[in-house]
Amino acid sequence: MDPLPIIFTVVLLAGGLYWFVFLLGSAEQKGKHAVHLTGGSIHHSNVKETYNQYWFFFRRPKHIEESENVPAFVDTFYNLVTDIYEWGWGQSFHFSPAIKGKSNLESTKIHEQMAVDLIGVKAGQKILDAGCGVGGPMRAIVSHSGCNVTGITINEYQVNRAKAHNKKAGLSHLCDVVCGNFLNMPFEDETFNGAYSIEATCHAPKLEDVYSEIFRVLKPGAMYVSYEWVTTELFNGEDPEHVEVIQGIERGDALPGLRNYSDIADVAKKVGFEVVKEKDLAKPPAGPWWSRLKMGRIAYWRNHVVVTVLEAIGVAPKGTVDVHEMLFKTADYLTRGGESGIFTPMHMILCRKPEKVQES
């Protein structure tokens, strides 16, 4: 029997397996490979224990309600999920309306560019990204507008990832990233010409606290836009299924509690903003934002095989499979929230900081 076909087949299978397990990168953009999955700033040996501690918060709801506990809770979450998000989703940790004829990546960039178009900043002006993650939106916005963006995230690992991406993209001169809490930002009053938050302020225990900080650091007349995670007018707090879906989203996304859409403008006005516009960007004619989650089910099972193999052979830390399963379950809750119309991740509010009153 000729051994060459057998050898060729074995080599081909081995090469395919190596690619599948070690080289398979993000479905959107290969900023992270499977072989490099970590627990962020968490030591390799502590990921499993830290994951268990994350769920401890939800076994004690009162613990989450205490504002001083939330920053550490959110930081823990992003240490656990950042690499998996970046590997399987891309460098922009948010949703976008599906646009006919556009890929997910293209739709995402359009959604991000709209944020900076809404606040009307000009090239060279300085704007704030409150809750910047690894900086996907920041880089899209800088490339689109030519403005200078300073991002803030509570997670030090994300700061390092964002800076590495900025350098690779040749945008370090326009993008800055700092590690800090957007409830108490290390910036002087009236620093920025504009600001935006893309699905980030949902992590604040009190929306008033983060809005007031953003108000403080904006120059008079500057605009702020936020895409908020909220329950909609269709949510019924007496419906057990509705409650299950919303609680599932909160548990799987490190949220101290989802707000209702009707509360957002009141909070903005309370801290001093003028509300210019409000709109749920998820409503028609926008395509369903959750379609990306449904289409990703096959990719999830493929990725789950990869994660399981990597954890079994010690490349990925123990607990990675648990985190991946948590995110898959959360995706199901998000899909149910979108399909039922009781939840939207893109309730847009556009605000203006009033000009200073002129002295007579």
C-alpha cells in the first residue's frame, strides 16, 4: 500500500487541527487568537476561582446594590470576558442595527461614526469616550473625524489592549487611553469638546453619577451622546418571562440593574443637560441587532470545541469554558429580549451642556 496518500492525509488533518485550535482568530478581525486566551489581569491559576466570585455577587443581590462594590464587579467581568469578546466578536464590544447589504463589521463602523457625527466635533478637537473597552469605536471615530479621543475604562487589561491596537493602527497620536472610573474621572472641568458612550453607562449603579461627571468635564455648549441599554415600553415587570430575560441579561453582562427608557432623559436633565433628541436606534427601519447572535450559534459551538481543547491541554486557564458558556447563555437572553421587543441596547440620547450664562 502506497504510504504517501496516508501521510498526506495525516499531515492535512494535523495542519487543519492546528489551525482550528491555535490560529483561529476573531470572526470579525484577528486582534486575538484562540491560543492567547487569558483571564485578562487575573493570574492563569485564579480564573476559575474569580469566575465563581463573579457569580457570588448575584447570590447576594444587596451586594450589587451597594455602589462601592460595582466598579470591582465590572472590572472582574471584563478581566474574564475581554479576550473571548475580542476573539469571537471583534474589537468593538457593542451591537449595531443590521444594515442590508452591509457586513457586521461595516454596520458596526457606521453605528460608531454616527455617534461622532451627532455631537458635531471637528478635526483636532478633543472628545471623551466614556467606557472605551479595547478601543474599537475610538479608532473608527478617529479615522472618520480626525478628532482626538481620550478613552477611559476601569479595566487595566483593556487599557493595554487598546494601546497596542492604537499603535498597530498608527493612531496613537490621536488616541489616548487611561485606566479609571467614569464615576470619578481624572480630568479637569471643561476639558472636552464632546463626549460619547456606546453601551457603557449601563454598568453605572446610578446613571446620574456618570452623567454628572461627563457634564463636568465637557466645555459649555458641547454635545454628549449615549447609546443606552434599557427596557422598553413593552417590558412588563409582572410577566415572569420578561423578568427572567432581563435578569439573565443583567447577570451575564455585569449590570447592577437595567433602567427603563423613560428614565434616561429625566436623569440627563437633572444633572443639567439639555436633551436634544432621543431615539431607539433598534426600531425599524433598522434591521434586528440580535440577528448577529442567532447567526453566531454555529460559531459558538465551533469556538466551544476550541476553548474546551485549550483548557484541557492547559493552554487556556481553567474556568475559560465556564465563562464561554455564560456568554452563550447571555446571548440567548439578549436574543429573546430583542425578539420580544422588551429590551434595546441602543436607546440613543443626545444632550447639550448649556452655554454659560452671560453676566450683565
